[in-house]
Amino acid sequence: DVVMTQSPLSLPVTLGQPASISCRSSQSLVKSDGNTYLNWFQQRPGQSPRRLIYKVSNRDSGVPDRFSGSGSGTDFTLKISRVEAEDVGVYYCMQGSHGPGTFGQGTKVEIK
Amino acid sequence: QVQLQESGPGLVKPSETLSLTCAVSGYSITSGYFWGWVRQPPGMRLEWIGSIYHSGNTYYNPSLKSRVTISRDTSKNQFSLKVNYVTAADTAMYYCVRDNGNWEIDLWGQGALVTVSS
């Protein structure tokens, strides 16, 4: 299985400041169809995960534009341009290019 | 609005069978998508268990394949998960999900906590 490694695992952030989460895969996520199936999920306290980003950089409907995804191959990043209080939670990357889909360990974002 | 809702026993004895059902509202599970199960043991990362396609075909995570069965009841618009011979390692929050292919989960249920204990 493809191993997904996130860093940092804990991210204290000041309100209004940017935040960045890294996700690395143990092999390239470029699939034979030319797409890269890398997703980002947000899990707020007490809630189910919610997808924010699919195929590296595509925001889901209703996701604020302060969230952005980037990267290629084996290195990917989720950025929050200005952290708001509602962004507190755990963020997961997940790859779907090589079955079965696998998740990162999660990064806990908290307010300083 | 499409919604997923898990149901089932919250406590299962070791060596017995864990059974969960996911009721889907707002969309017919025979119309499209993969319908799957993901779990998260306490303190551990999320793990894909398996899926059933709208055609009825199934895919299982090889690490769990020998113990897992996913089935569906189209008359009730729901799908189910069975995990045989459970141990404490199967204690987890279990989520039913909708996947539009390539493990692209776009919907999650609220989750069902299952504890394996005697």
C-alpha cells in the first residue's frame, strides 16, 4: 500500500495567520489516466470528515477560497491563507491513485 | 440532499461478527457511485475497508478481505458491512461513505462507534 506521511502532526496557529500542511507519498500519485488523485479532508471536533480538495487543487463546493491545495508527484501541500476559528480540527490527506486508498496520520490545527 | 446514516450494535464480543448498516437517502445506490466503509481505530489513521459498486460488484482492502463482506439491500436503499472474528483491534469509529471513483470520497455518514469487548 502507498504510505502517506503528513507533517507537522500538530500545528498551533495564530488567528489571521497562514498555515501549511505537507503530505508526502511513498510513490508517485500520477495514475495511468494522467490524473493525480490526492484529496484533503477536514475533521472538526465531534464531526465526520469533510472533503476540502480533490485531485490536488480542486476545491469542493462551499469550501472557502482561503483553502488551497498544490503539489505533484509525491509532494503535496494544503495551505490556509488566513486561519479562522472554525478551521480548528484535524486535516488528512488521502491518495486514491493506487488501490486501496490510503490516508495520512492527520495534522491537528489549533489556535495559539 | 444525499445523506448517509450508520446503524448497528455499539458493542461486539471478541470472535463474533460486527454488523453495520448504512441507510442512504436522497439518491438510489443503484444509480451510480461506489458505496463504502472506512474506519478509524482510536489514535490511529483512517483505513479503507471496502466498497460496493452500484452494479453490485465489491472491492475489499486486501488486509481485511478474508474477514469482510459488504452487501446491499436495494429495496431499502442501504448497504451493509460484516466483519467476522473480531478482536480488540477492530474497535473503531466506522463511517459509511460515497466514493465517486478512485477513492474520491465526497460524502460521509456521521459514524458509528463499535467496541469489541467481552
